[in-house]
Amino acid sequence: MEQQGNRAGNFLPRRDGVAGSGAVDPRVVALTAPASEEAEQFRALHQRVERARAAGQRGIVSLVSATAGEGTTLTAANLAITAARAHRDRRVVLVELNVHAPGLAALLGVSPSPGVLEVLAGDAGIGEAARRFHGTPLTVLCAGRPGDGLPGDWICSPELDALLELLRANFDDVLVDLPPVLTCADGIRVAARSAGLLLVVRARRTTGREVGRALELMDGLPLLGCVLNDAEQRGGWRR
């Protein structure tokens, strides 16, 4: 993959609002309800990740779950927007690699393509696929749609390695939304390249056995902690 400059701004569009002209899902509370208790929980999560970064764990932070439907994409979107709003001097990019069940475009009200798959297939450049979101320092890179030129084992392909390395070199914060580890074991390969991992678990849905199996697959990897979605608390809900 062609190297394109030393900073993200060298290949990203300068226009604000390039991505984000559609309706944003109200569950993206970091943007739609920043004063809410739920948004405060994401600010607290961001601060915990920041403390881990200060301790030396920099680079790619990946979010993963044991099974589908646990809220990984929603958590990643809220965390990325929180990070971008907290640090206007940073370049933050959110990358969706859960290509079998993509949901980022619908959450953020953006076009799903071009995205990661088009870049890997050579059908689009990174400057077309990576787009600024709602005038913030956040850049979004959705999964996209598969084309004929997509490598068969795309998640283990050198093209994906090159893309992640390009993003890591050009952005301050790289957040990656990975597929569930119990249904896509190859996602562990990307997780192993991460400086930190967040395991997303949905209360009253994910079983202890499933969490245990996921932790076994991630044994030895830099797990930063777990995010519990839909945990009922006195006075409200914590996501």
C-alpha cells in the first residue's frame, strides 16, 4: 500500500462534515446527549484508556466481544467521539473491521462505502475511504462492501497489515472495532497487534462460559479491561 505523507492531514479531506450528513443514532450519546449520565460513562472509560496510554500502552486500541450483538460497535463509536472531543489537537480514527456484520455507517448516518474492503481490494484510496466526521478531529473508516479484488483471507492479508500500519503512523489514536472472537477467531491476529484490548460484554446476554472462552483466546494479549453494557444501576443505566 502506498505510503501517503507523515500526518493524517496530508491525505484526508479538509472539508468539515464530509461524513455525517445523515441521522445519527440517538444511542451515540457522546454526540447526541453529551450531558447525559451515559455520555459521562464513556468519558470515564476514555480516562481509563488514557491512564493506560500514560503507562506506556500506546498504539492501536481494539474493541472486541465474545459473541455478536454485545454492543462493540456502539461502544467503539461513543469512545472514539469522546476521545476526539476531549483532544482537539489529536487525530483520532475509528476503523470498522467487523465486515460480516457492519453497523458503524448506520449508527453514524454516513455512507458505508468506500471503506476498508474497497481499500484492501485496490478499488479506493485511503483518502476516499477515511472521512472526517461532523467537523471533529474524528475520522471514520467503515467496513465498506466487498469487491472482486478482495483478498480471500483478508484479515490475514499483507494489505490489511499495511493499512493498519499506515493508520498507526499517521494518527495519534487508532480505535478498531473487531469481529466477535468466538465466531471469527482470525480477529485475534489483529488483536495481537494492538497495544490494548477492551472486551465488551452485554449484561444478561453474554454467559460466563462465553466470556471465559474469549479470555482464553486473548490469553497473553494486553487486555485493558472489560466494558459492561446495559448493566442496570440505581438511578439509571450504565453502558
